[in-house]
Amino acid sequence: MPYKLLFVCLGNICRSPSAENIMNHLIAEAGLSDQIICDSAGTSNYHIGSPPDRRMTMAAAQQGITMTGSARQFVAADFENFDLILAMDKANYEDILAIDRTGKYRDKVRLMCDFCRSHSDREVPDPYYGGQSGFTYVIDLLMDACRGLLEEVKKV
């Protein structure tokens, strides 16, 4: 049975689809595509059905990452369907835990930056209202976090 990862941000058009696509890229490079499955979602319903943000897609392409997918909203069933849920920032983390009223799934929810190896950031900043450099930074940060995450998941 494959290990299932869910990446979560606010709108599911910038950070979480980037993490999903970077992770899929790293998983494919490691030859583990049949063992680890990734998806992404947003805590809001702002962009349901939308493709990843074009600025994020451009920043990812510069690192050889192809962005695919369409936005969806996080739902309670995701707690059962995924082994690990990765929040991009503390607000996303709290929003996810608020859906888990009994605290049954609390141990499945982590902050993405917990897996960073070289960056000291505690949260993945939302680049949506900033310039292109913010998108490039988020890709670099997520590359670091995804590499660390892959090392942890390989141990499971």
C-alpha cells in the first residue's frame, strides 16, 4: 500500500501544488512512484478547479519542475485518506486541526518547514501578493523541505 502525502496551503494554487509537484519530481527521480502518492488541497474554497498560479509555474519551470493539477478544498475525509498532512504555515495548520474536533488525527498533521535541511524558515511564505522573487524563493524552500521529507518517508 503506498504512503500518501497531502500538502495544504490556503488557496491550493501556489505553495501546496508546488510542494506536490516538487515531491512527485523527487519521488520519480528516486524510483519510488509506486510507493509514495502525493496530492494537495487548500483550506479555502477561493480557487477550486483553478490550475497552479502562472508565476509559480514559471518559477518551478526554472528548476525543471512541471506544475500540474487543479485546486481543491481540504475535506475531513482527507484525514482518513492520507498518512501525512503537511501545512505550509501555522494558520493552515490551525485551520486543518480545527476540522479535526476530537484531535484523533493531530499526529498526522505537520508543518512543511519541519523537514527543511538548509533553510531556517518555520513557515512557507505566501508569495501571492509579491513579486517574482517570492515565487522563486518558495520553490527553493520547498525543494529543501521536500528533500528532507523524502528522506523521512523512506524510513517509514
